[in-house]
Amino acid sequence: MTQSVQRTHQNTFPVFRGLVSQHRRIDRMVTTIQRYLFLALSALFISSAAFANNVTVSNVTMTAQDSSNDYVLVEFDVSWENSWRTSSTPNNWGAVWVFVKYKVGSGDWQHATLSATASRHTATSGSTITPSSDGKGVFIYRSANGLGGTFSLSDARLRWNYGSDSVADDAQVALNVVATEMVYVPTGTFSAGSGGTGTNEFTLTTINTGSATVAGGFPTGQTAPGSDSWPNGYTAFYCMKYAITQEQYVDFLKTLDRTQQNTRTGTDLASGITSVTRRYVMCNASSMASRNGIRCDATIPATGTITFYCDYNGNGIGGDFDNGQHIACNYLSWADGAAYADWAALRPMTELEFEKACRGTAAAVADEYAWGSTSITQATGITNSGAGNETASNSSANSVYEFHASVQGPMRVGCFATSNSTRETAGATYYGIMEMSGNLVKRCVTIENVDGRSFTGSHGDGVLDSTGEMPTPAVGQAQAHQGQAIAAVIGPIMQRRPVCLTAPMRPTRMTCGPALLSFGV
């Protein structure tokens, strides 16, 4: 067995598969470790460590290859801050959604098929591993009640059924283990609508059944969805704790080919182009706009993939502490968010799931925000701009909205939570999900039109089509609605926005980001 170590900067990312605690974000100089492992049949595997948000994945390796049954165990350490599990109200926990990308030789990145049987994975003491039924990823979370601090797990093992992916025993494989923070929203009754005067607000209705086509399964005055299993929020689901960050979107772009990268960015980067003036590729500008610092170099290869990085400080170097990696990613269309969801094997949330995730089982408060009151304080300035500890300069702030002159865009996800914050001062939902009112417009699947009501709730399969789009019906029928109604802020299957739960936002693409993504259970 031989081994070499190469150190590079690596950016990573977090979406939704269907306790407010201190959130302290620390930028890191990420170490990418490449290990050359000669396994049973002289297979050469290259694996890389990765992190997403304040989740850190390290010491990635592969062991116990079984060439007769075509599987290998992917071993790694994982840790994240402010983990919790509670059996009292709100009866939920924080988790990480872990999936694996691989590529054979110089080929394209693919999504690994993991075992759908929990017993075939090895959870570190104190943790539980629950795989998805489609083998696209696993949830890792505390096995007992606990709160706060850094939750660190060593030598977690996931069984990769590489034979199911048609990977040969002796293939040379590069691995990328990706983890993102999620929040479990348990099954239960909740209120849709606040009983207030918000624009397009639901008539206050108690949702008390998972059967979405019967009374109590959808809001009064609405047409019933096309399927009884339409995700109406009653049944348990996981939701991303934070919106997709700019670093996370960069990591997504890094795994795409040139054609796909061109589709998922705003600047024309088609094959044949070598000189780029509008280097800030999401806002299609020569300089950063609305605090989106994702860029490429001025000179790029005529063919092959492009290297993207966060460059909030404008020095042309990625990986700096103040490069805005953890700022929520704006300039994303509905199609961008749907593609990201498909790539991460997640899905968009419905607007009823949005209301459940915000309000929980608490009684509705007329015209409330996501933290359960009608009080809101706008961020009027930024301290430590672009850094991993970026926060509002006015300490009482709990939301970013309306493009304040001293803010001019979204801020770091989780920036309002401190060691002594309450749900309201942290800007958190009933279950501990962050920035559901403000920072960026939340895009959800609506119940108000035929397309929205025909949403299947199916999860992505980790694979985009050759142009970089989400293949229909990988994540319901959302593909048909891309690129429309941007001027109205909400995509066409999101025509209703629960305004009572959302801080006012200007209707322009610069304020748009996908809703936090989800996973139904």
C-alpha cells in the first residue's frame, strides 16, 4: 500500500428530502487528501475530504472491498456544530445528509449507489445512520438526546455497491463525500395560514392528515392536489437547515462538465470561449453584484471544465477567509435550484411543508414571521463582511430584506444566531431552521395551479441530463416551469408565497434563491 498527500483549497456546498442553538461559522483552509489504495484486485481509488457549511468530512478512505459482491466500505470522519436531539418539544433533531460522488479515471462525476439497508453501514457510537430507500444517501444523527457543542464521529462506514454503478473491481476511482446539515420535521398537525391579512395568504386551516386530497389535507378554499400522497407537510420530512451557500453552489459547479456548467451560470462560458470579461458568473458582470462573489478566471480553457471559486474580497484568489463562501447564493433561477436538488438527491419543498417547517405545531399568530411573532428588525450594516463570522452591525437584527443601502444583498447563513439568542432573535423557525423569513425569497411548489398540484414529491437521482437540466420527472414536474415569472419573484409553480411568514423582498432575480431543499420520509 502506498500513499501520497496533496493539499488544495476545496469549496463545498448543502437542499430538502421529503432548538435554536448557537451557530458559529468558521472558515477553514480545507485540506484535500488523496489516498492511493490498492485493494483486493489492485483497484486504485482516489478519495478526497470535503466539507459543507460547518460540517467537516475528513480522513476519507475505502476499506473491506468485496469483489465477489461488488461493494466497498467508504470510511470517513464527520463533525458538525450545534447538533441536537430532543424527545421533548419540538421532538426533533439535527442531522447531516451524506452522499457520495465518484468518477472513474478522467471521466465525469457520478452519484454513488449506497446500500439501502441500515445494517450494512457502520455508525459510530452515539450516532444512527438511516439510509434512503433509493440508496442515494444517508442521514446521520444523534442516537440519544443531546444539545450543543461539536458532534464528532470517527470511522463512519457506508457500503457503496459499486457493482450497481457498473464500476469494475480494478477501476481507479476518485471519491467526494458530501455532507450538509438537515433538520428533521416530525409528523403532526399544524396550521396553514396565520389568520392574518397577508397577500395570497391561506385561509386558516388545520392540516391534520397526510391524505392530501381529503378535508384537512389541504387548505380551505384551495383545489385538492392530484395525488393523495402530495407532500402537504403533515408527514415527517427533512429540510435543509440553511439556504444553499455560494460555496456549496461552487462545489456543485465543480462536478459538472463544460456544457452543464454553462447552463447553470449566468455568463456565456460555452466551449470555444477562452477570454471572460464578465467573470462574476452568476450575476453576469465584470465585478461583484449584490454580494454574489462566484467567479472564474479571466482566461479559461477552450474546452474542458472551468474552475470556479468564491472571491468576495476581489483579489482573484479562492479560499481566503473573507471570500463570502457562507453567504446565501442569490441569482439562482427555479431551474438552477431544481438542478441542484436533483444533483444532491433531494427535492423542492411544497408551500405547505414551508408553513409546517416555520410554524410547527404552535398556534398560528396573525401576520407572523417564521419565528412566530410579528416583530422584525432589519439588518442595517455588516460586521466582518464576507468572513466566516459575518454578522449584522446592529445586534438586534434578525432578518435581511429590502436591500438596505449598507447591506445590498444576502448575508451569511445563520448570521443572527448566538450563544444566548432566542428563536426570534436568531430568526429561526419552530424546528430550528434558519432564515426562512428574509435573506432570499423562498421558492416552493404551489398548490394553486395544476402543475403544482401534480407535483409527485419524488427525489432527485443525483444525475442531471447532458445539458445540465433536471431530467423530468426526477423531482416531480418542476422542470417544465423553469425560467418563468422571475419578475414576480416566485416561479410559476410557486405563485403563492406565504407572505405572513416571509420578510418583504424586491421582485428581482438578485433576491432569488431556491427554497431550502427537502427529503420526505
